[in-house]
Amino acid sequence: MEPLLKVEGLKLYFRTTKGIVQAVDGVGFELMPRTAMVVVGESGCGKTSLARAILRLLPKNVHTYSGKIYLDGQDVMQLNDEQFRRQIRWQKISYVAQAAMNALNPVIKVGFQVAEPLLIHKRMKREEAMRRVVEAFQIVGVPTDFVDRYPFELSGGMRQRVVIAMALVTNPQLVILDEPTSALDVLTQANIMNSLKGIKQEFDLTYILITHDISTSSELALEAMVMYAGQIVELGKAGHFYLEPLHPYSQKLMSSVPTLREDKELDFIPGQPPSLINPPKGCRFAPRCPKRFSACDQEPPMVEYKDGRKIKCHLYA
């Protein structure tokens, strides 16, 4: 089986008044169809920038945007912006933004906002599009009479479900979810994650789930990607990552997560994340790593471990 998404050497740098920010620096991975991949890491490590690079949602201050992105075998980096907008974005890849209220226009009814991708990209008539909206609302658990409500009339959980419906309404192959449960209470988070799990199984969708909530992501993820300072430091099966993380950064992340079934001493990561304008030479995690040694002054290779995981660390070289 061929991967649905294949990324090679992807770079996304931003131009700022203080220098060039290396938000995504040489990222490469494969994602098989009907798989859910979780992308975890501290704030500022490049998770959202990676999503924006895949979707080509780029601001005006882009300095470098290069690499290869294959979607279902097609090199989408060869498409110009208009071709990408018409053929890929919201047709084959959709996006659930981080803050639902910011993603919705407060003065337009939510039903029309969900229908808008159908009107623009599928060129549907309004009546047919609204029927599809009602179906999408039923799938994500939103009462169908909410199509005539404004965003401020909905709770945070319902607004998030509306944004998810907007991402699903065009029947995409890949859905990128950027912190889909942020700023929600624990019960609402659990309900939305259960809904996403059921939707994935029913419609054979492929997910990329961006989050810093490791415990929530474990309910959905089959693959795990750990990012640090714009780079991938560990990549492999989610079960391996959750039970036995290998990279020192991954180990620190998992040791900071409380568990219900065992008593353990919680740990933390010392220091601060590095500046992406002037990242450390060699291993970018070395200044904070408890296992640092002389080789860490050099750029570590991406090593394939015996269970198929890939780790960017000299300890496994």
C-alpha cells in the first residue's frame, strides 16, 4: 500500500525583524491511508507551522518554503497557488483550526459557514449544500436546528463540532486537526475525541492530530511524531512511543504526564526551548538533555530502531 501523504525535506522559514525563524527545518515522514498520526511537542516547536506548510496557508513574511509533498502520489509542490486552492485545499485536505470561535464569523449563521466550502469548491446549489450541512451536523453530534444559529449562541464544545463539520463536509481524504480540544473542559474533550474516533472508523479518514495533550491523543493515535525546535526527533508507532519513548526529549515528555494506574514521580524538562532564529549547533535538545555527551555537538542522524521507529539522537547511532 502506498502512503497517502509523503513529505520530504520540508522547510518553512519566516522573515522577522529579529532574523529568520526556522519553524520547520527538514521534516520528512510518511502517512498511510486510514491512519491517525499525533504530532506532539512543546509550544513553539513547529507543529502548527508544519500543518500550514502542508496546507500552504502561508503568511506574507515567508523566507523559505521548499521540499516535496506528495498527496496520493501527486507532487503538490509543483502546483501553483490557484491550482492548489482548487484541487487540494478543502478538496483533499481539510483543516480544523485551533480556536473554534476565531475560525467562525460571528455575524454569519453557522450553517452557511459550513456550506461555504461546498458552494465554492464543489459549486453546489445552496439547497443541496444545506442538505449536506444537515447531514454533517448529524455526524458530529450537532442538533440540526443549529444551522440557523450564530456562533455566539453555541457553547464552546458545539462550536468545535461545527468547525469539525466544516472540515468533513467536502469528504476530504486527510483531515488536519490543530488542538481540536483546547480550551474545553475535560468531559467535552472526551466527547469530541470519541466523536472523532467514530467518524474516522465510519468514513475511513486519515488524521493528523496536533496537540500538546498527550493523554488525550492516546485515544486516537496510531502513529506518533515528536517535534522539537522545528525538527522531528522521534517517529513511529504510537504504542511504542507511549509505553517506551526512546529520545531523551520524548522520555521527558512522557515522564511529565500523570497516570491513573501507577504511582510515579513526575518529572520536568529543565531550561527553555531554544530560539528558532538561532538554534543550537548540533543536537538542538543538547543544552537541556540529561544524557548529553561529546558527540551531541554534531548534528545527530535519523536512526532507525529495531522496532521500526526513527530517532534523531546520537545515543542510537
